[in-house]
Amino acid sequence: MLTVKEALELVLKHAAPLPIVDCPLESALDRTLAEEIEADADQPPFDKALVDGYAVRLADMARLPRRLKVGETILAGQTPRRPLGEGEAAEITTGAPLPPGADVVIMHERTTGFGDEIEIEDQEVRPDMNRLQRGEVYKRGDRLLSAGPRLAPWRLGLLAAVGRASVRVVDRPKVAVVPTGDELVDFHQTPGPGQIRNSNATMLAGLAADHGAETWTSPILPDEPEALAQGLRAALEHDVALVIGGVSAGQKDLVPNMLRTLGAREVFHKIRIRPGKPLWFGLGPPREGRPPALIFGLPGNPLSGLVNFLVFVRPALDVLKGRPGETPGPIAARLGRRHHHRGFFRVHLPARILRDDPSSDGLPTIVPLDSRGSADLRAAALADGFLVLPEDEATLEAGAIVEFLPLS
Amino acid sequence: MLTVKEALELVLKHAAPLPIVDCPLESALDRTLAEEIEADADQPPFDKALVDGYAVRLADMARLPRRLKVGETILAGQTPRRPLGEGEAAEITTGAPLPPGADVVIMHERTTGFGDEIEIEDQEVRPDMNRLQRGEVYKRGDRLLSAGPRLAPWRLGLLAAVGRASVRVVDRPKVAVVPTGDELVDFHQTPGPGQIRNSNATMLAGLAADHGAETWTSPILPDEPEALAQGLRAALEHDVALVIGGVSAGQKDLVPNMLRTLGAREVFHKIRIRPGKPLWFGLGPPREGRPPALIFGLPGNPLSGLVNFLVFVRPALDVLKGRPGETPGPIAARLGRRHHHRGFFRVHLPARILRDDPSSDGLPTIVPLDSRGSADLRAAALADGFLVLPEDEATLEAGAIVEFLPLS
């Protein structure tokens, strides 16, 4: 059976960035930038006042008292009508262009008015004071951004500043969530004898959406070949198919067989992870213009699906989005109480961070929650994350440094 | 002039959680849960097989060889037709209900078939092995979640498991983004003389959306009373109004006056922060059924708006969403090179984390980026966050521990 590390390497080996597409700037938030961005014009495009006050000539500041005649008024959005004369000041507002000849702006608060004249306080006046020179932030043709980063709001702002109505981005992953199993009923319904509600689809669609995917949730597929084939065929048209249930070894575990019938190829099945051991991973048949679907056959117990998503699906989505390695993995934490780990499987236990932490080394102290195994979604709902115990057997004392996978 | 701390206290004093509303589960992702959630039924609702294999009686395991007659087959979604007899096994799949009398499930892999009989390996058989007992995860009426947390995907899954088609949540903040200024043109356009593109609205709407708000962006409002009154009136119907520009001291700074005319009340204007000093904060007129709008008059320079958003608007949104203090503030970092800070203002400098960090104490080492002040959105686009220098004058040596506000 593969270790988690080996399995993750196989998943990542088969994941590739999605095609690059044009996207209107209005819809580009949090997408991955896929082109270089250059400045279309100098920034600022003109010498600009940074405060409300008076545009003056630095040369006129040498003579005391600094009495100047007030000429025109230049408001933001206007253009100066004429150059500034010697011994003259132009009233100016923040963001307005300085008139030719002016090289300094004096704040209102540092001046006193005398009719159509002002006197400027006897302060030190530095060149360029309160003026931003044309092209000082960047010049036309400067490279502002390279491909790769997330289009965070402030990067979108920069794209707007250079007039990008549309931008090249990596396409969003399209994720199909496919619940299967005769025992499932929709969460709106009351389960009959032997039935349970479908809680996984809601959780997995939410996880995928929180990681930047566009999601489609299939109706619940019964354990019946016709219906299963139809639903899975639709799922394989997506970039990622999260097929829930039907991956254990029993007689009714139709999913892997049906996937093969539909042209999918198994890469691995069952790995040394708990919860989540029955994970099936494979690739869909070739598609026009896009890589084959990455297919994750997830066990039906909700914590198995959650852990498999965090450990395998999330890093794969990062690669598809063109941001490999973006999601941080486990962090270091201190174990709050002794724990024996039997080893062989990498085990994920719902755990809580102790709020009134006695230690002072900056590491959070965590304790595993009382939990009832892979069906216990309540433990996950109350957890801050998972204590991750690697494949080796170990008796961990209280205070030991351990791995912690935060949920947030 | 108020310090940042004093100003933030005033903002938070006037922020209150929004009304509680019903929300379909399908739309509840990342909202704030506003009710207690109880289990509507035992979980699991029946004694359930955790693996594919054979349901048997523990008592029958005492006799060797463990030869049992195979009776009925129980698939997930079905119900057993009859109790398990002595010396009998029922074939069972993961998730299916155990027949009465059965208390253990033996994995397929640990059995050998002989016609209509099986023999079970000579392994230790523990009570409850591979069986999840009815109500073992939680019992009908158990409290599963209290009000307060984010409806993360795994919590939504738990709500689906207990059949919640709709859930009480704190309403989403409705945020109006209102760019003002004669100098602004839409980012699709090429600016004429004296004009610049509106980059702030895109950035601020993105910031608000990333923090869980529903955003509305107004057309650019000119510096003209009629149009300004109309646009601001619409903005004040929102929970938060981010009004950009027109908050400095010049003759054309109409925004604070117009807000007062429309019934808004000023709480503060200008604070000891850079960039972002001209920040105006006030409250809109009373509204039916919702608290008055929180109005942030943001300076027009993009870094001022960004910093004011991170420092003031974001914590206010957390309160409105019912999750006060959720957003982490600055973290500790190590300064990569000497820096002199003149003090009085709390200053935010775009800064980068050094990737090949020589220090080994776990703190990131940061260096301020070369930047051209509050208009330099490129510096923010390249930054990992802001070096935060408090109000006191200080000469900080390389290696000093400083505050760092991450952008992510």
C-alpha cells in the first residue's frame, strides 16, 4: 500500500495547470494572473499635487517674507490654463496637475491669506514637497507584474489603473461532486430504515468552492450500473471528479469498475492514511483542449472525504490553478497530552488548540478531541484541525512537537 | 488627532452584529451560524458496518475453527430481513445495518469461503470490531454546534447530516463602494489631460467581497452637489459605505459636508496613520430594522484606501458578521535592515518577506520595498504585507523585532 507521500507525488505528477483564458477584470478576483502586465502610461500621468494647498516655485521660497499673488485655481480633473509666473501661486487640490513652472505644493495649513495674496510660513521647503512627479511611480512600458500571483484585490486595482478591461488568467477548475450509494437520501429528506442523509456532497462542494473551483453537484447516484454510468460520464467532463462512496472492496463497489468501463485509468487504490484508506485515484479519458479529469474516489465516511480532500485534492487544485504549493501543509505544534500511535497508517485525529496555553515558545498546544472515528463529523465541526501522526509507530509524550493540519 | 488605537476603538464601538436571517443550506457557506444545532436523530441511526465483510456474533468467535453458515446479504441502503442466528454470518457492505444479534463485523480479507460457509481467521476479535453502534457518534437531542462559528464546509456537512434545509445565520454585510472625484474616469477608458483611472473601486469591492460582503459599486460621482447627494443617499442604505475621495481639507472636499446634509454624523476625521491620514468615519441616519451605515470616507490614494480597509474596515466587517476579532492583526517579524522612523504617525510600509532567510528563530525577516508613497499600488502588488511602525519615534536596527501586517 502506498504511503501518503508516494500517493501525493502520483497525484501531483498527473496534475497540470489548466488552459489560459481571457477574463473580464470584474470577474478576475482571486484568479491566477497568466500574463505580464506593463504600464500603458506614466504613473502619475502628470505632476500631481499630494495635498490641498498652493502650487509654487521653489525658487520663490528663498526670499522672505514669502508673499505670493494667487493666480488660477486648479481642481482635480482640470488642467492648468497657463504656466505659473514668478512670484505667483496657484490654488490646487489633491490629485490636480501642477502648472508648468511649479515644483512644490504648500499645504493650506501652512499659509495665511491676505486678499488675493498669500503668505507662506517660514518652514523648510524641500524640493518636490507634496508633489508626485510624472512617471515617478512607474513609467510607460515598465513591467508591473509577472504571471503567477493570485489576483488579490490590490493587484486588481493595479490592473484597473493600467486600463485592463480584461486579463489573461488560468481557468478555474471545474469540479464535479458525485454522491453514490443506495443508502443515501437528500439532506432535505428524513431517512427511512437503513438510510442516511447525504452530507458529503454539501461538504465537498463547499471545500472545492472555498478553494476557487466552480462546482457542479450530481444527483445521488444509486448502486445501479445504468444510472452510475450516466452520472460518472457527466463527471468526467470536469477537471476534477470527486466521486463519493463505492470504493471499498465489497461486491457492490461498482465505482472503480464503472470508471474503467468509461475509459478511466486507475493510478492507485488504497493508501496508508486514516481516515481515508480506501481512496481511489485515476485519470479520465482524454479530453479536447483540457487535461483528463483527475478522479478521486472518496470513501463515504465524511471525515475520510474531508481528510482526503485536504491532503490530496487541495494540492491538486493548487496545481490546476497555476499556484503549486500555495496551500500550507501541517504546521508544528506541541502535544497537550501523551499519545500512543500504532503506526503503519498516517493518522489524522480531530484536535483542538488549547486557548490558555501554558507554553510560551510560540507553538500552539493541541489535544486530540474525543471522537468516534471517520463518521464523526461533529468532532471535525468542533476541531481546529487535525493532529497528524506519521506512518511510524511512536509513543508521544505530552510536550512533544507534532504536526498539526489547521482547519480554518 | 486620534491614534490608530483610539480610532479603531471608536469604529468598533459603533459596529454591531447584523440581523439574523434564514438562509438555505446551499447558500450558507462561510456565513456565521446564529443558532444552536441539535441532532434530529441518533447518529448513526442504526448499528452500522464500517467495512465490507461478514456480520457475526462475538459469542460464536470463541469456538475454533470459526466456521459459519452464510445467511442473507445486507447491502447499504437495505434493512436486514431477520435476526442473525447462532453459528450464522450475514454478508454485509460498508454502511449497511447489522442484523439484530450481530455485534461484530469481520473484514472480507480475514475470511475464506467454502461453498455456503465461511471460515474466519484465527485473529483476536474485539467487541464492536468494525461496527459503529446506533447513537455512538451523537444521540437525538444532543447539541452539536453553538451559535458563532463560520459555516465552514465540514460544519455545513454536519448541518446536512441533521437535515437542516435552512439555517439561521447572521446577515451578510452589504457594502457600497462609492468613487468620487472629477478627475476619475472608468478603468475601461483612456484618461484625458488631468484625469486618472478609477482603480480604487475595483480594489475595495474586491477586499469587501474577500471578507464576506455583498458589494455594490456606484458609478463615479462627480464633485457636484446634486449627483453626490444622490449617490451618497443610495450608499447610506447599505451597512457599510466606502466613499472614496473628497475627504481632505480643500475647497472641493464636499463629501463630509454632503454626508452631514444627508443626516450622517461625524465620529472622527483625520488620524495618526500613514498612508490614510485623512480618513473620515461617521454613522448614517437611522434605518428600519438595521443599524445605521458605517461610513468610511477614504482618501483617494490607493494605498491609503488599502491600509484603512485593513486596519479599520476589516475588523468592523468581522463585528457585523458576528465574528469579532476573527481577522488576525499584525504578526511579529524581524527587520532585515536598519530603519529610522520619525514617529507621530503609525506608518505602514509595503514590505517583502525574505525567502532565503538567514535567521532560524521562526520569525519571518522582512524588508521594506522601495516605494513612492500612497499612490504606489505597484509596491503593494509586489509586497507580502506592511511593516507597521507605531507612533513613537525609533531607530530600528537590522534584526529588531517589528510588527508585520500580512497581505494574503
